[in-house]
Amino acid sequence: MPSYLIRRFAFLVLSLVVALVVIFVLLRLLPGDPANALLSVNATPEQIAAARAQVGSDRPLAEQFATWAGQMLRFDLGESYISGLPVLPEVTARLQVTLPLTLLAFALGLAIALLAGVGAAVGSDRWYGTLLSGFAQLGIAIPVFWVGIILVWIFALSLGVLPAGGFPRDDWENPGEALTSLALPIITIAIVMSASLTRYVRAATLDVVGSGYLRTARAGGASMAQALWRHGLRNGSVPVIAILGIELSTTLLGAVVIESVFTLPGLGNMLLDAIAQHDYPNIQGILVVSTLFVLLVGFAADIAQRLVDPRLRQTVSGNR
Amino acid sequence: MKRQLALAATITAAALVLTGCSAGGTDDAGGEDATINIGSLYEPQNLSNTGGGGQGVTEALSGNVYEGLYKLTDDGDVEPLLAESEEVSDDGLTYTFTLRDGVTFHSGDPLTSADVKSSVEAVTAEDSQSARKSSFDVIESIETPDESTVVFTLSQRSISFTYNLSYVSIVNDEATDLKTSEDGTGPYTLDEWKRGSTLSLTRWDDYWGDPAKNAEVVFHYYTDATSQNNALISGQIDIITSMQSPDALSQFDDNDDYVVNDGASTTKELLAFNDRVAPFDDRLVRKAVYSAIDREKLLNSIWGGYGQLIGSMVPPTDPWYEDLTDVNPYDPDLAKDLLAQAGYADGFSFTLDTPSYDPHPAVAEFLKSELAKVGITVEINTITADEWYTKVFQDRDFEATLQEHVNDRDVVWYGNPDFYWGYDNADVQKWVADAEQAKTTDEQTELLKKVNEKIAEDAASVWLYLYPQIVVAASDVTGYPINGLNSQFYAYDIVKE
């Protein structure tokens, strides 16, 4: 296990380096000059040159990358070209919205998926099993922003019981108010996220239900629920954990989209603004932070899988 | 089954009780204690007027937090604000301003001539990103003989000088970090700017003039018009400063809970030719294109019943406006005649560089179909705002383009042959120069009217329409500006019942 950990960590670092290069190069392929964002329609050639010097777009690409990578190593995300304000404090402030949104939506989505997935598996030959599977199919097919718009229309505009968007001015000072603002976005993401997850839970549960060890446990006098709880859960969770890692990352991406539907001051909205304005330091800062999140989640999921299933520890690390 | 139903009902009821109390979000207090919630699409980039803060700074802070020596009223007039009096020398080269007495900044420092000097110098500084920078090229020196007197010496007459000063926010010269904080003299102080979300202003009790009629103003920022409309419908905001989705207007138009105001705008939608290149170097061709386009139909399809047709670069709120919409009438037969006279009886084709954001793509499609009717083939080339700036504005590598020009009093750009559209007429250049050096505003107005007429006759560009400026508000609020000239939004007179 320790040698596996070291190798897995090395892979994490390598992935991060590759991601940095990709993020940097892809942004530079965009047409136009980021300096333009600083200029108005009556700028003189001198002002244009000054703006290019200010944002560094007049320097060779390699030099720009070296400067930037150096900054990243010092955890310095630089300053926005457009506002001139440092990127890191803003990213941190925005995470106060995006992170709770992602984690709560993930938790709710997971709870729905576990109930619905097990229900669909247990009732696979009953009407409710078919219905649950049907809903899961439907949930996979519809885009997350569309669900958001529908929920806004029902709960905010028609019933008027939840706000249509926005986040309290005093952030989390009044948690109830903050949660109320996040209620619809959380439900939206959870619905869409749970749909795909339900299918995995259903498949995993069916595997377990049809397995020999469960039959043995039931033959020993355990009820179906007891057998599932004692033996099924751990066995069934191994494939689900791998999927969970991916789903958590996807949830973060879903949050990015849904923030704009609900006008939440999170990373997603910041990213959209930054892209519209060609604000490279902001775009890069957000991408680096979210890439780091995705890589860490993947790392954690791998480790968790090995903790749950001893067989994986042995075969992969090879030290029986 | 019954138990399950009861459980479901209880959960739903609990959720409604928990959330119901905090839904909506507007404070109930009215009158002097009211909080006015304003929806806007223009969040500041930072809070500096000269450091790239953008249009959002003007909207939220001009007149509210910062004040100038002069103010541009919502009707387009220039009135003294922090200047008590002005004295202009006979040759028009020396302006002596006396500052209003008893004005202090929010930090408590008194307003002095040094603050005025440093504020103007911030606009003209080398690293200034102010769009108004070049209008102060005429300043030769600024002197401060005493604490309440500022003397500007100009290199040549400039009749727009006081008007231009209305754009300069007077900031305490001791203030630091203007990108995230402020020190102005206005009726509100900045409470908090929560980036990506809200900017709130609080009434300042030591204000030198009439106090604000409400206790607090909160600008809520949206990136999309639909979310903004939803916020108004669900009561989270009271006013939308500038409605950008005409399709959504119907839900407010026929509803007594809202007022839809059709104000005056200065934003012009232009089909700008590159007047340097064939065939657009020929005025007959430009006039033919102009006459081939049914502007009324275009405006109607983009903005419904809102907005206005113009026949030149000048909006009605500029002092030298005249109605020139008939100089190049919509007349496809005339267009064909003109094309034949110019030697293009069989038409021609050109590339229209079209910014990718609204409303340009829709306008481009419309122009394409209109011009096809007189034999002109339009090839639409969609480009980003950024590409537009490089390709069209800097490199002049284009035949024709669509663009919106937002400023007031900007007809003078036709007097600059180096501007991107390349309109080059010696008379117009002279009139524009003379107008700026005019001794009286009447004289200035007379000359700029001649400019309007000439550029319209020459069809220097096609001025397709003037955008509407639509402020939508809940019907229990009054006193807001409806024209919002130069993007400003004075909030101090707003009253909520």
C-alpha cells in the first residue's frame, strides 16, 4: 500500500503538470489579443502598445509560460488583466458558494440514487422498478440548465416559495438564508446527477442480489434487508466508489453551468465572465483550481476503493 | 399508503414554512428607510473610473458616490455640481473654477483644489484607461492658487470643456486603492462590493446637499437577462436599469404591478463602411445600400415597438440633433438607380464583419436579405469582439462591419479621417475643429448641424437605429432616471412606498 500511494501521488503531480501546459497552450490558441479588453474604441497606437506590455502579450510564448508556471509554484494566481485585482482571493471567495453547492448536491444526489437504485433493483420485475428505471433514463437525457429553468418557473415564479436566484450579501452569516438560496440549484444538480448514478447502483445491487454469498446469508436465516446490509453493501460499493469519484467531478462541472442559471456568485459565473473578457489570469486560475479538485477526488476515490476491497490492495501493489 | 401520504404532506409543508419566510428578499421598509434593489447587467470590473472599471462604475458610482465639478443631468444638460462658479477668459483659454464651500469627502477630508487637480490628472495620466482621456488633450496646465480655486489653461479653445469635466469623478487625492474602495463626495458611501453579486451603497449623513431619499441602494448584477427578469417578477429587485430582452417586455407591459419606461438612449446601431475601399469609396454606392434597407422593419423585428430611427450619428439628446431620417429614404427602386449610376447595375458582393453578440447576427441576416433584393450579395463573417478590435479597429482590414456606438456627442469622430471607418471630408473636418473652438454654444450647434447634414448626404455610414433605453420598475417605486445618459444611474431620488 505505501509504495502504491507513492506511485499514485507521483501520477497526480504529473497529471497536474500536463494540465498546466494544456490550460496555458489552449488559451493562447484563442483568436485576438487579451490586451484588447483593456482598450476603448478611441485608443491610440501608443495605448495599444502599452496595454500589450501590461498584460505581457508582446512577449514570446515560452517566456509567458515560464513566468506563469513560476507563479503557480508559489501558489500565486496573478492579477486579473481586466480588473487589476488579485485572482486568488476572488477564487477563494467564490469557492464559498461553489464548494457547498457541489458537495450538498452530491450528497443529495447520492441519497436519491441509493434509494432509487436499490428500489429499482429490488423491484426490477415490479411496476415501481420499471418506473424508477424510466425516470433515471429521462434524467440522463435532459440538460441540467433546463431542469433549473423548469424548477425556477415552478418554485420561484409560480409558487413564490424559493428565490429565483442570487446569494445573500452576508454569505454564510445566516446559514438558513444561504441554504434557501442554494435549495433550487442543489435540487437541480442532484436530480440530474442522481439519474445516471441510479443506473450504476441498480446494476451493482442486481449483481449482489444474484450472488452466491447473499444466497448463503439468506439460507443462514437473514432477511433480505439484513443480508444486504451485512454483506451486500460493502461488495456492491466497490464499483460504485469509482463511479462516485467521476460523478463528484461532474457535479462540480454541473455547478459551473447551474450558477449562471441561478446567478450565484461562484466559480462558474466567474469563469463565464473571464472567458467573455479574455481575462487569462482569471480563466487559468479557475481552471487550475478545478483541475486540482478533480485530480484530488480521483486520487481519493482510488484510495477509498482499496480500503474497502482488500483484493485490490493485493493485486495492484503485488506484495502478498 | 395513508401514512406515506401524510408523511409526504408534512415534509412539503415543513419545506414551505422553512423557505417561505425568506423567499422574495426585498425589505418591506418604505420611504426614507427603504432599500432600493436595482438589477443591472453591468457589474464593474473594479471600482476605479480611470483604471479599467468600465461602464458599471459609471452606472453605480457616478453621481451617487462620486461627483464632478459639473453633472450631466438625465435630460442631457450640463449643470454645476462641485463648482460654485466658473470664469472664462475672453480668449477662451483660461477657466477659473471656484469650488463649493463646506464639501467633505466620505473620509472626512475637506474638498480642495488639489483634489480636483489630481482627479483630472488621473484621467490624463499615461496609464489611464479612461475613455475620456483624449478629450483633455487641450489642457496645458492646472494651477491651484488657493484651496478653493482651480485654474485650467488650455492650448486652444474648447467649448466642450465643462461638458467633458462632467465625466471626471472628483476623488480625494489622499485616497489609495481606488479599485476596491472609494473616497468621494456623493450622497452615498460604498457599503460593500461583493464581486459577482452585489454592490451596496448607504446614505451618507454628512452630505453637503439634499440627502438621498432612501436609506440604501443595492445593485444586483446578472449575466443574463432572463435571470434578471425573474428577479423582478419574484420581487428580489425593484428596478431593471436597462432591459435587454425585448421579447420579455410583454410580461411587464400589460401588468399594473410594473412600469415600462421608454427613455432616450445614445446607443446607435451602425452599418459602418470602410469608406477607403471600393465600392464603398463611392458615395452613390453607400447611399444605394442605405436606401435598400427597411430600417423601420428592422427596428421592429429587433426591438418590437421600442427604439427610434435616426438619419445621422446624432441622438435627440445631443444639442445639435435634427431629424434627418428622410435624407436616405427606404426606396429599393432608388437604390437600384443609384447602383446603376455608380456602375454596379448588376450589383456586387461584399463581406460584412459581424460581432458575434446580440443584436449583430440578427441584424446581419436582415441586411443580407434586404440587400439581396437589389442585387447585392452579403457574405456574413462572424467575429468575436476581440477580433473586431484587432481586425477592424486597428488594422482596418474590412469592407463593412456592424457595431454599436454608445457615447453621446460622438458625431465629431467623422471629423477624424484616421478613424476606423475612414470618412474623409475636408469640410467636415474643418467644421468639427471650428465647432470645438466656437465662442458660443449656438455657434457650436450651428457647425455640428452642418456636419450632421453633410455626413447624412454622403451616407458616411448607415445609421440603422437608435437603441431604446428601457427601465422597467415595480410600480411602487418612483424617482429613478429613465434616460441613463452615458450609462449613469442616479439613485438618490428613488422613493419606494
